[in-house]
Amino acid sequence: MERTELDPLLEPHVEHDPLVRSMRKAPGNPWGWVLAYGILLLIVALVVLVNPLVAGVATGLLLGVVLVVYGVAAIASGWTALSSRARWTEVLLGVLALIAGIFAIVNPVAGALSLVWAIGVWLVVSGILQISFALKGRHDRGWRLFLGALDVILGLILVFAGPAPSLAFLAVIVAVSLTVRGVFLIMLAMSLKKLA
């Protein structure tokens, strides 16, 4: 029976992963680069945990760049709009996004704090909706109430916490993400080394 290509995420044996097979054909020792990248991610995660300001600055800068790009695109779109009302709405939104983006780039920590505050508000609203659905529904009421209350509590912490706790919470999220990726890459590198 001919073997079919499987989804790498569903394939339990790493040697059958198409990405791994192509890396085995590459010249040199590709597993060394994968290992180095995984270790680098773990080091960055540690730096972010030790100094949450690093995560805040990086997030603020990223937010600023995204807002500037959106602002320029919205202004450009506004000048080409057919409707005069839509045109000025787009231009106004673009100018506001451009100003906010420049402010976030100039002061990235303030941009990061604004993002954390927005996430906090979203969590509070999401938690309230989850609780209201739980009170009306019959299934999984306990879990829905628990998750809703948890969202509300986390959201309120983000909204009312000072700058330091907000950035620390953001840093933990970034560090966990980088750590998981780093560990995965190190495990992949070890598997590639065995196959080599």
C-alpha cells in the first residue's frame, strides 16, 4: 500500500514529517541551527521575564508600526473613495491612527500600556457575556460561570493595575509563548540529530 503524506501535526513520528525529510537532505547539520534558534528563544524569554520593560517596549513599538501602516493606508484609501462622506471618515480615521502610531513609536511603553488596558476591557466584557450566557443556559453552567468570573477578574486586574503589574503580566504571556516555541525547537533539533 502506498504511503500518503500526513499532516505534520498529526504525524507521531518526526522522521516522517515532510519538513524533517527536507531538512535531512540539506547540506551540513541543520539540526545545529534549529537547536541554536531554540536556545536563543529561551534566552529571550528569560530576559523578558527578568525585565518586563523589554516586552512592553517591543509590544509598544509593534503597535506603533501597525497603526502607522494602517493610518497611511486609510488616508490613501480615503483619497480614492467615491463617496465624499466615506472619504473624510477614512481620512480622519487614518490621521488619528497615524498620530496614535507615531505616539506609540515615540513612547512605546505608553503604547504597550494602552494595549494591555484594551485587553483588560475586552476580558471584562467577554467575562460578563460569558456569565450572562451561563445564567441563561442549561449546559456547562458551572464551567461557563467559572471562566466568565476568571475573565472579569483578570480584566479588572489589567484595567486597574498600575503600569508595572500590567507590563509584568504582558511579559509573562510573551515569555510563556517564547519558552514553548524554544522547547519545541530544541526537541525537534534533538530528533534531527538522532536521524542524522
